Amino acid sequence: MTDTYRVAVLGATGAVGTEMVHLLEQRRFPLASLKLLASERSVGRQIAFAGEAVPVEPLTPGAIKDIDIVLGATEADLSRQYARTIVEAGAVFIDNSSAFRLDPDVPLVVPEVNLADLKHHAGIVANPNCSTILLVVALWPLHRRHAIRRVVVSTYQAASGAGAAGMSELLRQSRQILADEEFTCEVFPHPIAFNLFPHDSAIGADHYCAEERKLIYETRRIFHDDTLRIAVTCVRVPVLRAHSEAVNIEFAEPFALEEALAALSAAPGVHLVEDWQRNHFPMPIEASGKDPVLVGRIRQDLSCDHALDLWLSGDQLRKGAALNAVQIAEALAGGGL
Amino acid sequence: MTDTYRVAVLGATGAVGTEMVHLLEQRRFPLASLKLLASERSVGRQIAFAGEAVPVEPLTPGAIKDIDIVLGATEADLSRQYARTIVEAGAVFIDNSSAFRLDPDVPLVVPEVNLADLKHHAGIVANPNCSTILLVVALWPLHRRHAIRRVVVSTYQAASGAGAAGMSELLRQSRQILADEEFTCEVFPHPIAFNLFPHDSAIGADHYCAEERKLIYETRRIFHDDTLRIAVTCVRVPVLRAHSEAVNIEFAEPFALEEALAALSAAPGVHLVEDWQRNHFPMPIEASGKDPVLVGRIRQDLSCDHALDLWLSGDQLRKGAALNAVQIAEALAGGGL
């Protein structure tokens, strides 16, 4: 049994891939080697890692060999294209795309919630959608104590959800608007600077958008509860890299506020930001670059005696994507894959 | 019976007061005279109105005479201070502050919803809170058809909720952050540029903030329904002057989507923005400077067969404040006060 691992990052130069590389270094992942793979236009770049410059290599099927763990930070089509190659090469593929999230043969894992599912993997592990990860980290410690009956969520999603290009567009448009210049929309279909809009993912026949369906169906899979009722509205806001969510939670029975607070303050991956005196609660700028999901404003719902409200912010690129994937890699490594 | 009216605007140089003056001109309010009153530091300024320059006069008790209608756009303490003077001078006071909104002797009016309440005024009419006005304009056409049992609202509130100074702070901080400069928080307790936070109004023992309590108690008063159950989370976002709201509406019985759409498309003050093909729904930049509340994304809630979701945006300074007050003035004028 080895105690170090040969790791490759697919899409290593994107917003999530970059964060994965940072986290492997920061968390001292037991690496035997690190291979950074990306599309042709990034080849030739070098990425600093632990004092060395690691060259970015082209992502080709031939590049996937002598690897133990592949961290995927590409779009779903590329993930689908490479999955078989990765598995046949004997590596475990931790995929951040939506490609395999609802595949019954692929565990969908948030370590704080359903780490046990990891042992059923057959070469692929799916990393959930960012809004889903942040939500389940906050809901699970409550759901374990008193069954949740229904959740109504409104999201406040950062530009980073559309990658580095989304963040650049927010900054560029903001500059243009402040300078009274014409501005263009290249990444988002509508202006994102000083504006907001319902999430621009594809809308289905049920009038929910893809982002909303992910949150519903992925949360149910992670909780192993197909009956969990979730209403959700996803909204993009002019914030750089942390998502926030307003969450109304209806339980099967009344849930004492003190008990909820105690459960959340002891929950892994949760940090309470709950300063009623100074009106200081989770905020995206304070969640950015941090590991935990910030949770606060936990209160009794005045409209329903068995419901609570909470408010959360979490780094979309970290816990919402790269950190969760690296935590899965750590769990695999800890268990000898 | 006169057919023109002597109007005064209190706080005429603030964000709401300025909009009131614009609207009186734009909507050709039947004016006999217009008096613009403000605090000492604005005195000496002149405001363009119908091709003339109207001087700003100091707000003093002596200034309130020979007036028929006073439009108030000041803070609640000033409204309280001047209310008796105004009423004793024989004028009707349409007050945009929170001072009298829950006073049982003062009608709280949104013309599209409860215009009939106006006839019970005894010299003072209260203009509701901005988020409340936008919400009730969208909910009333539904509530009239099928009783609403419970509403879960999350707001996305613009900087203009803190007046012209709030908007300036958003623009200034944005510039400073983009230039990598230090920035300060003067109006809001937390950074507003590229950030968002739960509404900074005073938090009560029930853990709801003042803005949230306004939305609950004012909506109940306007609907004449003290049993209406409302859960609400109010959030400030880096948008200039239009508020948005994600609204989950539970009815006593199922409400067909087509019927809801028909009710909303025929509703006064509502403009449907509902383009599922192009993923184009209400947005603050498109609501800004417009009169109607933009409503869209009306869909069946997948988590509850007797619930619908909708999304709205409305100009906080217009329908959320100045326009509603001017509509009340028009109704008073139309009825000979």
C-alpha cells in the first residue's frame, strides 16, 4: 500500500482547477507526482506549486497514464469523453462536472454528509453542484435530528459560477458602467454589473432551470431521501466568488432554536456567523477564500411553528467545488483508495 | 370644488423627493402651486420643474400654510414632528416614512389594492414600505381569486433603499475596489460593492429585522387579513435602484398556472416579463425608471401542489415610494380630496 499518490488535474488553468492546485499544496496532499492538464490554448503556461514551476500539458487520452487520482474541473462533455480512459487506466476520477451526478452507479459525495457512499465507487466519484454542496452542509446537521419536510431556497449566486470568465465579465462591465462606456455581454446573457437575474441555465418543461433541478435532485441523492420537497429559485448576483442562500426549512415537527444552533455550531464544515448585536451575518466577501460554509440568522419562522430560517454564504470555488473534490481525494487516499 | 391643488414636497432634494417632483411634472398633476421644502443644507438650490427653476425653501412649521397636499419624503422622526402642523393647516399629508403605517387611524394605501381605504383618512395617508408595495401589487390579483395561506419571500434590495447616499456609496466603493484602493463604509455597516448582506435595519427579539417586520405587518394591513402568514428574509444587494423578490406562495387550494398568468397579465400596475425561450425575466436594470412592477417566472412549485413561485423587480424609488405616493395624491385630487 502506497502512501503517496500520482494526481492529475484536468482543466488545471480554469477557476476551479486553479483552486484545486492551490488546495493540494495548502493542505499538503500526499503527492507522488502532479500533472496539470488543460486545453491547447493553456499549454506552455507554468503553474507554481510548492516552490516549483509545473508546466501545463495538453489534455489528451495519452496523458492519462500512471495516475492514481484524477481531479476533473472541465465541462461535462469533456468529463464524459475522458471518464472511460481514466477508469481503464486504473485511476479514480473525481469529477466536478454535472456529467455523472445523477448516475446511480456513481456516488455523489459531500464528505461532511455522506462519506460512506464513497466506498461504493467503481472508478468515478461525482462532486455535487456548488449551491447544493453549500446547502447540504448546513441542512444535514438539522435533518439528522429532525426530518426536514420541505425547503424553500432562494440563491444569490456569484459570477464565479461561470468560471474565471464570469468574474472577468463582472469586473469589466462594472468598470465600463462606472466610466459611462458602452458595455457588452459575452459570458452572461444579461448585464451582471449592478444587476441580477434568474439563473441563465436551460429551462425545462417544468419551468425550473437546470441549476434549480441540480439542487433538488442532488440534495435528494446525497440525503438518500427521494421524498424531500424542495422549492428553489436560483439568481445570479454581482458578487465575485461566494454564493449565498436564504433557506426556509419546514420540519415534520417543531425544532427548538437552541437545539438547531447547537447542532449547527457542532457541525463539520459549518462556521456560525451570528452577531445579532452588530447585525453581522454571513457575507460573500467574508466567505471568499475560506473553507467553511458560513451560517447565521438562524431564527424561528414566524409564519410556521415547525419551520426555521437560516442564511448562508460559502466560497463557490472552494467548498462549492475544488475543496469538496480535494476532500474526497483525501478520503480516498486515507482509505488507500 | 377646485380642480387644481397646492402641493408641497417635504424632503424634495432626497432620492424619493426628487422622484416625486419628476412624477408630478411627468404625470401632469393638476397643480395650483408647488413648494419644495428641505433641510437647511439644501436651501438655495433650485429644482427644474416644467421649464421653471423652483427654489428650495427651508422646512419650517411656518412654511406649511396654504397647501392642499403635502408629499412627505423625510425620515419618520421629521414626519411625526410635522404631521400635526400639516393636518391643522388643513392639508392632507401623504407620508412615505414608516411613522404612521401601522396607526389604525391612518390608511395605508396601495391604489391597485386597497384604494377604498383612502376615504377613511383623517388628514394623514401612509405610503407603505418599498418591498411591501412591490409585493402586494403582485400578490393581490392572486389573493383575490384564491386565498393565500402562506408566503415565503426573499428580497434582493437595491442601495437606493438607503437614499441617494446609499447609491453614492455603492458607486464609490465599486470604483475604489476596482482601483485596488482602500474603501470606507459610511452609509451601510458592511461593504455593499461586490457584496451583499442581510438587511441592516434594527433586529427585534423575534430575530426579524425592521424591514422584514414592515413587509409582514404592512401586507396584512393592506390586505385586511391579520392571519396571512409571511416568512421573509430581506437582503441588500449591489444594485442601484430597483428591488427584486423571489416569492413562494402557498394557497389554500391548488391554483392553475394559466389562471394565475391570466390574473397577473390583467392586473393593474403589473407588467409580465416572461420569456422562457430567451430566459428573460424581470431584472432590476429593466425595472429602473419604469412604473409597473415587472413579474415573471410564474411556475408551479414542484414541492407543493397548491403553491406557485414568482419573481419580481420594481423601481424602489418609483412604485416602491414616490409613484405610489403621487398615485394617492391623484386619487385624492380626483375625489376632490
